[in-house]
Amino acid sequence: MKDLSTVLEETFLKYSTCLTYSDKGSHSDNSGWSTVRFSTHFKRPKSIRFEWSGETNITRQGFVPDAAKSTVLRCDAKGVCTYFDPRNTEEPELHFPSLANMLREDSMLSGSVTDVIPPLLTREFGLAPRWGKKAFRKIEKIDGQEGYPFCAERSYMQYSRCGAATVTDTIWIDENFQIGRFRHQIVAKAVDKRISKFVSSIYKNKPELLERHLAKDDIFIDDYHFSEVTFDKDIDDALFTVDLNEQLTSPLNKI
């Protein structure tokens, strides 16, 4: 059996050199904030269609929750980007200065799903990968789980205005060097928490809640599952271009 460093090297090479990539998957977190289904279609050099739907606690003005409808991000071969969200009743079609900006803005709504696979496909998206050769220098192999022969994790400290936290990333890879699952866990112990301006603003005039927050450990987990993964299959360019009829008749859901 190949050693873990070789497996990771071949996995990242597969994603960064494939002609096309498609997947379907899901994201959930342990807070109940987000339960999302998504699909990705990519064609080199940077055509992409990312679509997601599900339950989120989005409270922005004009947003009407509807798990049957999908937000769709597109970028065609000419670099023309479109963003359409049929659940946004005030401004369903948003405009962004760049593809990277569009992906980053949507990441905060979809549960950071676009932070996981798209950065591995190409640097054209302008996104920093959650992992890669450098990111996974300090890794440990752990026993294969859930039928995956390769599993690895890394832990590191993350410092912010709210204090220090331990981050653990875990990756599951199958025998075909395909990523099947990724988990991002943050543990913030009470002893490492700090009262910053940001924390103070959240708990303004709520001293009891602030005291409770500082007294307990917090654990945040994001879990991503990737299924129906395909590489180098033909993808019609029409998938990356705007279809006005599709937008007008959403619920879309090619997921």
C-alpha cells in the first residue's frame, strides 16, 4: 500500500490537472445553522457551475427560505460570471467584480462549501485551499474509516481577536484518489478565550450571557461529504452559461 504522502501527492495532482470535474454532496454543522446540498461542475481552465440549496439560518433582508430552490453561481469560458438566487426576493441576480469575490461572498452563506474542492481544481479562482502540499506537511495517518483506505488529519493553533483555538482537519480518500469526505473542527477552550471588542459587541448589555460564553468550551464542526464524483467526463458548455428560462422558472435543482 502506498504511503500517505504519496497518496496526498497523487490526489492533489489528480484534482489540479483534470480536464473536467463533477460532484454532488452535502454539508452540515453541529450547530444546526446549515444543512446544505450542493453540486459542482468544472471545466478547465476556469468554467464552473456551483449550485446549492437547503436549510440555512440566513436572515438578510429580502431572503425567503425555500429548500426547494437553488442558488447558482456560474463562470463561463470567457470569464463571464453570474450569480442567481431565486430566494432573494429583492435582488435575485447579484453582480460581483470577480469570480473570486463571488465565491468568497457565497461561501459565508453556503457553509464554506466553495472553500473545499474548487481551490484544488485551479488557482484561477483566487482562493486559498483548505489543504494542499504545504498545508498538510504536518499530518498524521489515522486508521481508515467508513470504507476509505486513506485517512489523515492535521491539528494546528488558530489565533484571533477572540482568543486561541485548536483546529483539526480530517480528510478521507478512496482507492481512486478521490476525496470522499472532509471535516473541519474548531475547539475553543474557556481558558483560551479573550474579551475583544468583537465579543463585547455581541454580548453588549448581556453580562450574564457573556459570563456563560467565557466559562464554557466551544466546539464547531463542519462536515462535507462528496458523492457522484467524476473526472474527465464531457460537460456541455451550456451548463456554465445563463439560461433565462431556467432563472425565471426556478426551482432549478440540478442537484
